[in-house]
Amino acid sequence: MTVEIRACSHEDLLKLQEISIETFNDTFKDQNSLDNMRAYLERAFNAKQLEAELSNSCSDIFFVYYNDELAGYLKVNRDGAQSEQMSDVSLEIERIYIRNKFQKHGLGKYLLNKAMDTALEHKKKEIWLGVWEKNDNAIAFYKKMGFVQTGSHSFYMGDEEQIDFIMVKTL
């Protein structure tokens, strides 16, 4: 097994869009209406939105490859790119998504370690994320990796308000 993490660039836009839609849809389609899924996917993963994310100097996106096949990705934000007002010593993990066929291979740990390395490179002292309160597998993973729930915030899936737990890990 070989695992490689590479920075995502503007040339990767179509691959980023494809894997974003695929992984989000696979993860959440069974718990949400088709209309709300469609509305969210069109807003969050359209080419213009992803291009803006790739252009933001306070965000980084990394692809993870498993045996040379694109298996998932990580998006982290710092400073003004964070989706919540947090301290200036915080780095946000906005997305960790792994394609279904690559789950249970430890790739989430690789991406989490990449997020921690990125945080330390930027002299951050904690990492945080929002995770849907109904995503039991992800919550269990983050707890196992040392995250603790410190609060919650609203997340909109189309027109439906959902609750994300805010989880933080001190580095």
C-alpha cells in the first residue's frame, strides 16, 4: 500500500469538483431530501466556488492517493478563511472526505496528520471542525483522535437547518 498526499492546484479543479460531489453525496444522501442535496451540492461545489477556495491564500486543499488512485481530500482554513469566528491560533478542518471504496484504510488519519502538520507550520495551537450531529462514525473517529466537543453551530442543507458539533483538539 502506498499513500501520497499532494497539494491540490487550479489544474485539479475538475477532479476536486468530481470528488467533492461524489463523497458528499455518498455520505449524506440517505439522510437528506433530494432537493436539499441538490441545492447544497450546486452551491458548495460549483466551479466558481471551488475556484475561489483554491485561490484563497488562507486555505489549503490536499488530495490523498492510495496506490496512485485519488481516494479523498482535505480542506483546511486559517485566519479569515475559517467558517466560524475562532481565535487566531486556530486552524479549521473544513472537509475530510474519503471515497467509499477507500474507507477503513487509515486515510482519515493521514489527512488529519496533514492538517496538524499544516497547523504547526502556521504556528497554530489548536485545530477544530464542525461535524453533523448525526454522523456517528465521524464523531467517534474524531473523539478517538483526541477531539472534544466544545459547542455547536447551524449548518444549512438546502433549506433545512441542521446542527454541527464543534470539536477541538489542542496541539
